[in-house]
Amino acid sequence: MAAPRAAKAGGKTTSAGQAAGMPVVSSESMLALKRRARRINRALAEKYPYAHAELDFTNPFELLVATVLSAQTTDVTVNQVTKVLFARYPDARSLAEADPEDLELILKPTGFFRAKSRNVIALCTRLVDDFNGEVPGRLEDLVTLPGVGRKTANVVLGNGFGIPGVSVDTHFARLANRFGWTRSDDPVQIERDVAELFEPKDWTMLSHRVIFHGRRVCHARKPACGACPVANWCPSYGMGETDPVKAAKLLKYELASGNEALLEQLLAETHRAAEIRMESQKRTP
């Protein structure tokens, strides 16, 4: 049997066995950490040039509502629901005045639909009362809205307004710890720790790339370490399957076996990535 591979972080060698436990405590300097973090970002950019927000939207209002609805469900489900939702309620005023039972029926596939219905109505009522029905473009205003935390606010700012932000969801938090970018499990602290490592101009796309990687390769239970494009710079290498053949079988979405044509199309037409993804989801039984 081949000896387990060692991953290096800031001159300190960490064995696969060590990496299988809690996130590695590294002795690397801040400068070394920044260099390693930015190398990971470059590698993820090369792997996922088509990374994008996976919630469908045409304006900041739609993105805000979709992000609030995405809690405890999949983006695919939210995209299916919001297509119906926004056709019937296209703006904050109409949603604020929506019949709760009708709204619950539409939101039911997303789970926790009664609570989400109340939250959406409360959110839209605040938008109408305090912001003339428009989504504010400042984080300090967004986080005052019902159901909106920093993660949702940063998603809306980064993708709806072009204002950089680090969006910390469960995937991002998991990978930030595995990469040794943070030692915290608090989303606000993770956001601060990661923001220190990168230029603000990189924050939004970094968030997309890390989340893409978490969904496709660096899974919560069994990461596909042997098929990971950032294995050389990850102190947690060895936490998952290291055999390249076995690891390849763990890959998901466009990286999974049988989806080569989809991956090729995404790489060839990165500017149409969201549209291509939506088309592929329609073809999925």
C-alpha cells in the first residue's frame, strides 16, 4: 500500500491522519497563509471558470427573496418555486399583500413553508414601508430586514449590486476551516478571517468558487481528495478518499461521470453558464 500523501501548509507538513480530525492548526505566517489561500483561489478559478450564483434572478428583489427561501432546501427547488412565485407576485408590494394561504401553497416544496411565507410577507412589508419597495444597496440596511443576515446580504450585494462580499454558507464555512483560513465556526468571524486573506475585488467570485467546490468535490461526509484540484495546498488532504479512481466516483453535477458533454459546454460558454445549467436541469428526469 502506498504511503499516505502529506499536505504542506506554510512549511509545516501535515499527515493525512492528522487531517482526518479537526481543522489543522498551522504555524504558517499570515503572509504564507495569504499566499496559499490565493493559490487555492487561482486553482479554483481555473477549475470553475463558469462559477456563478446558482439562484435564478433578474433583479435584486428576486435574488433577495430567493436567497431567503433557500434555507434548508436546494437551489434547484427554489428556482422551480420562484418561477411560479414571481410570475404571480412580481414585486415587493404585491408580495406584501399576498394571501398567506396562497403563498404557502406556492412555497410548500421549499419546506418550512408556513414560516417562510410569514417571513417573505414581513420582508416585503418592510421594503414597502421603509424603502419604497426597493431593495437597499447597503449591508447595514439589508441586515435590518426580517430573515436577512450577513450571508444573505452579501449574496445580494455581490450579485445584485456588484458590491464585493464574502458569502458564508455551510459549504463555505466547511471549506474555509478545511483550508485553514479560519478556526471559527461562527459565520461572521469566518467572513472576517477570510476577507483578510483576499482583495475585496475577489470576495464575490471567491464565494462562488468555494461553494461550487464544496458541492462538487469537497463534500461534508466524504470529500473526493484524490480528484481535488487544490490538494497540493490543502492541509486537510486525506480527510476523504485519496484514490483517484474511487474519488472520481464521488464527484457531482457536471464533474460526475456521464456529464462530460455538460462540462465541455460550460467550459466553452462560460458567459452562458447560468442559462446552460437551467437547460440541463430541465432535461434531468
